[in-house]
Amino acid sequence: MPKDMEELQLDMILSVLENPIRRKILRKLSRDNNYPLQLSKELHISQQAVMKHLKVLEEHDFVESYEERSSKGGPPRKVFTPRKRYSVRIDIGPHTYNEVITSFEEYGCGLNVKDMDQAITETKVEVDGKLTGEMKEDVVAALPAFTDPTLENLRKDLDKAICIEDDVKRLVQLKFLISNMNMELNEMEMRRRRLLALRERAFEDTNEIISNISHTYVEREVYSLFVKDEIDDMDMISDMLNIRYKVLKDIVKEFEDLLGI
């Protein structure tokens, strides 16, 4: 996704989620599909206010709705369910600012075992010397579980757990798997925090060097994009910094000569 599109998407997400009531609604819906009257009771706000927030969430594709027949013979009621799968991460520090939006819809997390079996057809993938199956290339690219032994084992165990017929036994196994997944995520977060601290030290020294070797503000910005953000697309940099292509080309050429690239 182009950088400007990512920024627009982030602006939209933050504008929708800045409201704490909408976040509470999404938190409730993540646990169970629900209807406005019940949400109103649980959140202790008027049904009119709930409907107003649900309208905003639905307009921006965070939720979707469908009609459900009443078990008591009354009129059908509108039920809401989450729709989008986003992860939004913003890193802020003395020498760090980074924003990342990822949608994990493409990772097939909504696929059931039958759908997954249909997706497995062409490309052989090897994990620890063993073939996991034959899959289409786009599935392989989208599902890191198939190329990571730990994730692959978790996926297999989850597939097995979902097939357990006894509800209690299935719940016990799912609880065990969720605990393992949470542990993996916590370890990843700890490693990520340590990497951020190391990178911030590298950024601090990088900022000092760039400040020493650059002569103008524009040069500092270009050098920083090249080194810290690893952006080397000239058109993108030209748009981001609003500078003429020829001026940018001269700055980049001088920088590359300096580094001997």
C-alpha cells in the first residue's frame, strides 16, 4: 500500500477509535455478536447513543450487521458483528517515530479446516525437513505459519482441537493452545521492545552524523529517509518532502558519492 494511502487509513482508524465508547463496543463485539439494546444495557448508555456509534463503525467497515429472528416470535432484531482485522502500532521515543498498520485478514485466520484444505493444492513447503503439504503460492506468502515450525505446530494442534466433538474436551484443549499463543506473543513483544531500544541507540548516533555531514534541512531529511526509513524511491521522497525531482537527484547523488555507494 502506498505511504499516503497508509496515512489516510491511519487517520481514519484513529478518528474512529479515538472515542472510548466505540472501543468499548468493539471490545464487547469481539467477545460475542450483539444487538443495540443489549449493548445499551451493558455499557449504561442510551440505545440512541449506541446506534449513533454503531453507525460510524459500520460506515467505516469496522462492524457489519444482519437481521436475526426473535426466538419469542417478535420482530427480527439487528445484530452487529466485527468485520475488519487491524493491528495498529505507533512507536514514539526521543529518536523514534514509526507508525505501522497491518491488516491480518489476508493471513487466513478466518479459514476453517475445510477452507484450508481447499487452499492447499500446488506448492510444496518444507518445515524442518518435512513437507507440510502442497499449497498455492499466494497462500504460502500470506500464511507465515506454514514456514515457521512453531506456528505450523500451533496451527496443526488448533485444527485438531477444533475437530474434537466433546465441547468440554475441546474447550480444555483450546484453553491450553490460547495460553501457548499468548506466551509466544508475550515473548515476541519482549524481543520487540529490546530491538526498539537498540535501534533507538543506533538512531541517536545516526542523527548526530547526519546533522554533521548535511548542510541544509532538506539534506538532513533526505539522508534520514535513506538511512533510517530505508526509502530510496525518488518519486516518493519528492512527494513526501515536496521538493523538485532535480534538486532531490542532486542531493542523493552527493550522498551516494559520500558513502561510496
